[in-house]
Amino acid sequence: MSKLRYAIVFLIYGLVIGCGAGCESKNQLTFEKQGRNVPSFNADSAYHFIEQQVTMGPRDPNSKGHKQTKQYLLNKLQSYASDQTVYPQNFSAEGYEGETLELTNIIAAFNPQATDRIMLCAHWDTRPRADRDTINTQEPILGADDGGSGVGVLLELARLFERHNPPIGVDIVLFDGEDYGKEGTLSKYFLGSRYWVKNPPVPGYKPRFGILLDMVGGKAAQFPREEYSMQYAPGLVSEIWGIADNMGYSNLFLDKSGSAVSDDHVIINRELGIPTINIINHTVTSDGAEFAPYWHTHNDDMDIIQKTTLQKVGRVVAELIYNRIETDS
């Protein structure tokens, strides 16, 4: 990236710092219908974006699919946000057995002139091992839902932002290296968000709130109110689940307490204090969160992606962004 493009991206994020007391004076997690038009979220488009990722194969760090998908995501976001507001944050991390992982967080800014901003995020990498499967357990998975679906929904929202300028600044952050770690320890999970919170594009980046999408495209998905989300941003959770209920989606966004799921949002909340929630498919058991039967297996492919699930998630998030956030404009 040229010095000029770095400067432009830093300027965009630097605008957020100038928000200062003006943003703090607003109740960041109070919402009300604004009477604005909400563009239509296209589930076919979101499905296509997932399919394109899966076509490139597993996207585990250092793999061929990882390199190809990185360029695909950069190109796609640049086509919606311009190459001057898309920032690849390249970094290295130590893997297992001395491996060096070459990783990239991908950041795109929409409505860059706005000092008042929110953040949408997902992870774009996939798991390097199918440790929940019964065969080929050390081979990487396709990750259509676990990785692909959150990215697919965000790319479709990016397409909407390019055509219908959002009323608030929106930053999309695609984290890398979320799913690299091995079961039993969290030390090598969330590599992208761990790096991002220590190295924000500009120190002091402080959006109103963040929304993390993880496993949001599966058949028969259910989203209870994840416990950490309720701890850090209960008002945001209540608004999103209320929108879903008004739309008739209470069978998807369950009005019940979920489990505490360790994910990128926990890193963001604890390290930066940005109130960030997680919309994630899981059920509650006595042992904690239980995920879909295809989770971390080779069955996490396009066969389990359902357009109606994508449609409902996308509509809810679009309604929040376009019609529930009070702004000065």
C-alpha cells in the first residue's frame, strides 16, 4: 500500500477521534425508529459471496485458499468502498511447531466523512483441522458457515452501503486467525482481533458499538442472547432481538439467555471497551454452548447454508443501521 493510501485510511479513522465528547454525550445504545427507508437485503447475493469463498477451498492460514480469498475480499470491498478506504492489516503470528503464520485483517470504511461510527465484524479464516469429525480430522474444513456466512452477510451489506449511503459511518473489519487454535486452550484463537486491539489503524478508535457475526447462515439456526453480549451491551442486544421479534423472526432470535461464547467480541470488549455483541448460532447445555453438528467438521459446506437464515439476519442488521440509530444529520 502506498504512503498516500495509508494516509487516507489513517485520516478516515482519525476522524473518529475528533468525535470526542460529542459522541460520549449521546446515549450510544439507545435506539428509536427514525422513519428512514431501509434498502432490501439480498440473500441470493449473500449466498453467492459465501459460495465464492468456499469455491477457493479451505481458508486456513498460509494455505492457497487463504491467499486467494484475501485478494478476493480486498477486491470486492474496494469495488464497494474504493481502494482508498480499504486497508489490509498484514501481520505475522507464531503457529504450532514453529510455524510462522502470515495473516491479514481486512478493514473497509463506509461513509468515511462521518465522525460518528459503528463497527461490523466477522472472521474470514477457516479451521485448519476437522477435530470434531470422525474422518480426516487433521485436514482443513471448507467453513461455509463458520467463517463464510458472516463474511457473506457483511459483503452484501457493503454492497448496500455503496448504493445507499448509511446515515452513520460504518467500518467493516474481517478478522483473520480466529479459528486457528486447538481445543483445550484459547491462546492461539482470535489472533486477528488480538492483533487489531493492540494495533488499531489509529489509536483511540472508538465507534459507538460493534456487532460480530459468526455462524449466521446455517439451516435451523438459533440465536439466543449470548451471555458476554448481555454483559457488555445489553441495550444493543435488546434492540436487535426486538427488531427481529417485530419482523416475525423470534424462532431465530430466541428470547432466552444464551451461553458465554469466547469469540472476537470478548477481546474487543475487554481490551478496548467498545460495546460489542455476538450474533452466533448455538444452544445452551449444562456444559455451556453447543454448536451445530457440522461445526468443525467437513460437513460445514454449502449444503448447510440456508438463504432464509441469511435474509433474516441481514434484514435485522440493515434495519438497525438505516432506521434505528439517531444521528445529527
